[in-house]
Amino acid sequence: MLRVLRVNVSTDVISFDPVPKAWERVAGRALIARVLLDEVPPECDPCGPHNKLIFAPGVLVGQMVSSCDRLSIGGKSPLTGGVKESNCGGSTGLHIVWLGLKAILVEGSPAAGAALRLLCIGPDSAHFEECSDVLGLGVHETTQRLRSRFGTKVSIAMIGPAGEMRLRGAGIMHLDKDGNPGRISARGAMGVLMAAKGLKAVIIDPGKTRRPALADAPRHNAARKLYVKALAEHPQTSKIYPEYGTASIVDMCNGFGAIPTRNFSNGRFEHAEKINGDAFHDLMVGRGGEGDPTHACMAGCTIQCSNIYADVNGKQIVSPVEYETIGLVGSNLGISEPDMIAHLNYQMNDLGLDTIETGAALGVAAEAGLMEWGDGLRAMQLMEEVRKGTALGRVIGNGAKLAGEVLGVQRVPVVKGQAISAYDPRAIKGTGVTYATSPQGADHTAGLTLRMPVDHLKPEGQVAASRTAQIRMAGFDSLGACIFGAFGFNLAPTTIQDLVNGQHGWDVGADYLTELGKATIDLEREFNRRAGFTPADDRLPEWMTLEALAPNNTVFDVPAAEMDAIYNW
Amino acid sequence: MLRVLRVNVSTDVISFDPVPKAWERVAGRALIARVLLDEVPPECDPCGPHNKLIFAPGVLVGQMVSSCDRLSIGGKSPLTGGVKESNCGGSTGLHIVWLGLKAILVEGSPAAGAALRLLCIGPDSAHFEECSDVLGLGVHETTQRLRSRFGTKVSIAMIGPAGEMRLRGAGIMHLDKDGNPGRISARGAMGVLMAAKGLKAVIIDPGKTRRPALADAPRHNAARKLYVKALAEHPQTSKIYPEYGTASIVDMCNGFGAIPTRNFSNGRFEHAEKINGDAFHDLMVGRGGEGDPTHACMAGCTIQCSNIYADVNGKQIVSPVEYETIGLVGSNLGISEPDMIAHLNYQMNDLGLDTIETGAALGVAAEAGLMEWGDGLRAMQLMEEVRKGTALGRVIGNGAKLAGEVLGVQRVPVVKGQAISAYDPRAIKGTGVTYATSPQGADHTAGLTLRMPVDHLKPEGQVAASRTAQIRMAGFDSLGACIFGAFGFNLAPTTIQDLVNGQHGWDVGADYLTELGKATIDLEREFNRRAGFTPADDRLPEWMTLEALAPNNTVFDVPAAEMDAIYNW
């Protein structure tokens, strides 16, 4: 029987509660929205006592089915002011389910000025511990110290210096299956929310617990086999992602004229071939040593799109380097050296910063004259400013919107206060619709239309494409499934219901994913509506409708009225 | 026949147009809202080409009736994102009417990177001029240069370095009747909007024009006499304000436990007697020289609440020092030396900054550890940071909300992004209702309840008090009447309709002020609604509902549902 762990940081009361009836069949992203609607006053201060920090593994989590052990972390976002679900791989979600927990809810506010603490959760127990030895430390050093204190079997969700300083670019970092803190619940400033709850890290010790019993093992196993076979048969998940990872998207996006270049002033980067999938692959293979283009972030994953990027001596710089980072920290800053991108990625990870938000903020800073395009060393200096907590560092660490406001820059790529990711919406307009309308704020993972059969440059058909993508992603996020699992589920669509029913003994049907996705978005929209969001928030920045993007010279021109109807199911 | 001057800074086309029928009987604050609804897309980027910078003198302006020559400047606010009317004394409004202009509308956007210019308006003509000699200069030096270039008869509306840097604390500075740039359209970042329109200053040369003919001179003159007599009979406008100015409010607010002290952490300042009306009065009188406690900002004013504050040698430091500045830059920062407050006031004026917004931002900065309470020299240094445009300076110059976000401070006194003025809403709860609900964002001038017959500490009756105050103030702002004119109008209420009808030949009735006020607020609310505002925006910051204010130990507890009904006339 699953339980809900409630941790009140005002009173320090910790309790393992039964799962409320209404929450039994929701999990992951859907559960975040449900909890927010049920328990969090929508108008509350995101950093105040009424907000909650919610950990909710998806429906399928716990069984180590490939790409299906993802964790949703959420609450009312300190960045967007709306509903937030921030999704990550790694081992945290898996271990939460192993401990028999449906969700962890951190509630209340610590005493003013109290030092951050650890929340340690094991089988049937949880307690706080002090952690003065890791306060202010970077994520990598913190990981080492916590692993030597708690052992190497624990999973850890932690914030870095950026979160401790409550910078709105701060996410929550997690360990991958090898204990490397390279996975992140990146978006929406969940690191700030964790700091507001007085926590430096949550330690999950699975102890001797293992995956929960299946309700219908034969059905589950058969579906798993079919699904994994489909993943193995699709070239994207059996060849391209394993070998080239998400960096393979560089050429695709550059070809579409949609890769952010110099603060979204161009959609094509003249040095794209230096930072594309081939370039990264060849460096990781050619340099040998610790570098590896094929790496799994979660234990059961067969796709292994992650990677380990090593320097010329074969020594790991960072793991992984992903497309979004290449786009926002590379081309968006005019930087074309893979090593520099990797070093910046490492610094941002160590600070506990979202590379999308921070890359976008650096782009805005460059536009304001604070760095030259392509000057990676200056970008590194600016990361040091963040670490020191200088005013300039805080401005950049707080993300693109604030950086634009402080520095007086008008060309700021954000929606609902959150930075647009590495697909310029003027050249991939369906994803622009997602950025504009998603209750989550600008986020490609809320509904990427890159591979949809639509002319990305025309306004027609984009709302329909985004709708389809958003429904599917809200479904996958609630399942705990990685977006790349979709390649398998698309080839073997019945496996979704069989996996769910086989695991839980439910009776979901063929439309489950679609229904789940729609229901999730409906809940999220309702929370945002109560929090004060209106259609005026479902817009791209005005300059993207006025300033044509080279090389296609298109503006974003999907009609607002069409976007406003996107959720009329 | 009045005309509308339209100035398009995209095309440089300037035209003197007839007044649209629907605008004929609206002026001042009401006209700002009307123009916004008629011509500005509510969702537009405040700094983009679709927003308009609007100058609109009030209904009564032009006749030099005491306290009735005020100018409304407005547009969609870069600070709040909503409707904004920012009201000022001085000579600008008077001269606009003398030139036969109902309003000046600055439209479009200048070419990217173009240098700021001057807009020079004279009788029947207007043109742009370059002004490289004053770019980057403070308001005082700019004033000197522009007056030597254009003569001492012109009025000038200008921005300082803060506006040029697009810092959201920036207002628009104006000359008083003596040519001193001490009047400011302070609130809502109108200085940023002016910069976004590519203007450093607007020069109004009245030439040989004088006050327009009256439609019914006997009626107007009789009413004026009655009204001025009433002002002369009320002790507040004949004795207290002339002698002590608005500094007289210090004791009153301190007595109520409502003076902002150390970033709104206390409502009583232990050194209030060093910065109260008596203290300032005695220094201005005792030091002699240029100091003067009795000074008029507008030519016809009989109240003369303004002042000239001089140093120990009798040399003017700044004119005027007002209560809001004393509250936000004095007690709110723990500063109890009048000279220091005056010097900071001068610096903020010179930068073209709103002292309320900037004082509140400094309070937040002090809370974050960037200055010690009471350390005025450090506050002066921080103003130098603003002048230099450093990251820290930009953070503070952008106002309290941004400062709080960047510096990670939760106790930030803002509503709709705009700083609360010098009446803590937990101890003057009716004014708290005004802060929360006014379409203008937190602003005491939108409806101060300080003198209303209500127990300021109880939640009961506050919505009614605020409603009454808001209606009256929206009316006065549309008339172009100073809030202090109310002391006269209250004693001689028929003079309002007689002044209006006598001036314009209209036929407004006894309910005119109330109708005008309600209609104005209705227009403003409608613009904000279309811009995306909801009841969730009509709230004080959550911490003010949780953190009790000494010495009364009250929180803000007027029920939200009651506030949401405030405009159900």
C-alpha cells in the first residue's frame, strides 16, 4: 500500500499518511497539479509557507522499464508564478517508489534565518539532519560528501549555491545511476522552492527495498518485452540517440533555421558543424578515456542517449552534454568550442543552475554588452560572479527575464517568465504555440513539434500540432516516461495500457494516454486560472511577432485567437 | 479649439489633429485611460512600438486656479504592466494647455540604437532636435543646459540617467514655477516609456500664448474666489501645509504606527522627532539663506506646501523634501538626519528616480545586507552605483520588486510590481485596500484614507473608506487638481461644477466629481482586465498578512472577497 510522506518544516512533524482516494490513480505531473489544486492556495507566495514542494514519481516508475522511471517535482513556481512540474531522470524517482511512497510533500516554512538542512528518508522513517559541512558548496563536492556520509546506494536530490541564494535559475540536481549529479529538475526554479523549505538536499535511502510486486506480472512482462523490442527497432532509439545523443538535433534545428544564435537574433549558426552530433561523438570516441557517447541516466534504460564528455586527456568534464545546453550555451552565445560548452555546463551543474535559463540569461547579458559573442572565458567569469553572489551574478542567476529587466534589454526570450528553449518559435511555430500556451511556461518538453508532419514556417496547423504534442507529453510526464520512450510506444501503442494495468491492476483503455494528458493540462490550467493567469499570459514576447528571423525571415504569426482555443478539447 | 498633438517616432511624422468626439469631455487621468483603451493593444510590450506615451492636462488646467494645473502622464506601465497615470505639478501642464493642446501622444518606436532626442513643441509647431550635449547628464545639469539653449520661459519634461538606462524606478522630471527640476511624474516608470520613445526631454515653449478664454468668466471667477477663500480658511491649507509641508504627516503616521521603518519591519520610528514637520521647518527657517518652508510648485497655488531645503550655509540642497521621501528614504532606511535625506533626495532627483520606489528598493537592499540601517553614506554610494550603471546600481534603480527578486528578499513591499508608499497598510488598512485594488498599483495618491473617520487598525469599514477615497482621487486627477485642493473643494463643493462649466461651457452637475472618478476607474479596470489582470493581482504581498507590525501588532486582514467587490458601484 503506497503512502504519502508529509514533511512539515514549520513544525518538523513528519508523517506517513494514507493516499487520499482522489490521488490513488494519479501520479507524476498529474499528481502535482492535483495536489496544488487540493492543497495550495493559488494566490500564495511561492516562497511562503502555503506553497508545497512536491515529489511525485510517475505511474510506471519503480519497475526499471526502459526510460520509465522519471520523477516529477513541482509546486507553485517561484519563476513563473504558476503550476510547475519539473521532470528528471536519475535514480530519485525509482527509490521513492521502492520506499512505497506515492509522493513526498514538503510543507510550511522554516524559522527565519535557520540554516538549511537535510531531509533523510529511509524505509518507514524520515528525519532531518544538519549539514553545515556542505552549505555553500557546489553540487559535485556536496555529492561526494553526502555519499561518503550516507553511502553510495542512496539517491540525492539537492540544490547548489544558486538554489541556496534563491536565484530563479536554480533547479534540483539528482544523481544518475552511476552517482554522478548530472540530472536536473531544471525548470521553474524548483531549487528556490527547496531552499524556501529550508532544505539543502533530500537523501533517499532505499535500504533493502526493491521494486514493488506487479499486479499482473505476465501481462506487464509481455508488454515490457514488446516495448523494449520497439525501442530496439526504431533507428532513433537504437542508433541515433545511443550514438549521438540529443546533440544530433543540432543539424536538424540548424537546417530548419531554428537554432538559437546570439540571443535569438538568427536561426542558423555558422559554426554548427563544430558543435553538432558528429562533432561531439567524434570527440568522445576519439579522445578515449572516460568519454562515452552512450550512457544511461536511469538503470533500466536501453536508449542511453546520455553521454560522458571528456577532455583531451580522457578525463571527464561533465556528463551529459545535451542539445538544449549546446543550443543555449553554445550557439546562443556564439560559442563553438565543445570543450567550452562542456566546461560551462559543468559550472552550471555545479551551481545547480538550469542551463536553458542560464544560457538565455547570458545571451541577454551579451546583448547588453556584458560579454562578447563567443567569449566563453567571459561566460565562465560570469558563472564565477554567480558563485560569489555578486549583484551581477545574481542578475544572471535569476534567469533571462530578470536579466532583461535589470539590464534594459528588450529582446528577451521568455514566456510566463521562463526562458524559451533551443527551438526558435519563429521557425518551429508549433513549438512556439507550446511555449506560448503551456501552463508550464516556455518549455519544449511540454510539447515539441519538431518531428510533426507540418510546415514549421507557416502559421497553419501549428495549434493542432502543438495540441497533439502537449497532450502526449502531459501523458508521458504523468506516466514517468521519457519523451524518447515515445518512439517505442508509438510502434507498440498497446503496451502503455498493458504496462499500467499489469503494474497496478487497473483497467485503463487504449485512450489512456490521451485522457491522462488532457486531464493533466485541465488541472494545470485551472490552477493557473485561479492564480491569476489569463489568455494575455499565453503569448510569445511581442518582439518575436515583429522581428523577422534569418535565414527564413519569418515572424511568429500564429493568430492569438487560434491559440486561445487550443485547449477546447 | 483644442487639438491633439501626435508624434510618431517611427516615421517622425508630427501632426496637430482635431480632438476625437469621444475625448472631448475627458482630460487628465481619465483621458489617459480612454486613449489606452481606444488605441493601445492591452497585451503589448510597454517598451514596444504599440504603447503610447501620453501627456494629458486635467480638465481645469490652464487657468492658474490654485492647485489645479496638474498634468497627467501615462501609458501602459513598464513597471506594473497595467494602466498608468502619473501626476505632477510644475508648469508643464499649464503650458500644454496654453498651446491649445488637449493631449500629446508619442507613438511608435525609434530605430534601434538611435540616440535620444528632444521633442520641441511651440505654438502650432513641433520638431525633433538632437541633444548629444545632455545625454547621460543628470537632471540638474540637463536643466541648466536646456534652459540656456531654449530660454528660461520654457517648461521641460525630461528623464535623467535612470530613465536613459531604462531603470524601472525612473520617472519624468519637470520644472517648478521657478525653473527648478523638482517636480516628478514619479510612479510607474514613465521615464522608461519616454526613453523607449527615444526622447530625453520634451520642451514646451508657450511663446506668447496665455490662458485660454473662459466660456463663462463671471461664473468661473466667482467659483475661483469661493474656492480660494475656502483654502485660505482651512487650517490645513492655510497654516499647516504652508508652514510645515507634507513633512507634517510624519508625526501623524508615526502616531498611528504606520510610518515605514527599516523596510516595513516596524510602524514606529524611534527618531521620528528628528525628521518631522517641526524639525524640517525649524531647519529651513533657522538656517536662513535659500531655505524656505513655504513654496509653490505651480504658479497660482495658494497652499504652497512645497519647500526649499538648504544646508547649514543657507545653500539650497533640494526642493522640495516631501513626506513620502522622508518616509521611504528616511525612516524606512533608519536614517534620521534631515540633511542626509535631502542629499539623497537630490541625488534621486538628479538621476530622475522616484524616491518612493528607490527608497523601497534601498530598504530591500539593506534587508539583504547591502547597507546598514541608518548608513546614509552607503545609500549615497549606492546611488552612485545607479549613476555608473553597475549591475548593483541597475538592480536598485529598477525598484523594490526587482531588487527583492535579484537579492532573494521575501519582505518586499509592492503591489502590481510598484512599491508601497509611506503608510504601512497593516496600520492604515483603508490605504492598504487602495494599494491592493487600485488599477495603478500601490499608490497612496490613488486613495489615501489617513483622514477618514475609520479605525485604521480594524478590517471593518476599510473597503468603503478606500472606495470613497479612490473615487475622489480619480476625479481630482482627471480635473488636474492637487489632492490638497480637496480641503477647499470640501468646504465649497459647488465650486467644482462652476469652475468646470465656467471654463468649458459644459453643464456638469453636482455629482460630477463622483461620476468622473467612477468612470475613470472603470476605464482603467477594463484596460487592466484586457491586459491580463485578475483579482489575484488585487492583493497585498502575502507576508503583510502573516507578519504582525509593531507597535500595534496587526496584520493586514481585510477579506479578499470584500476587496474584490470594491468597484461594484
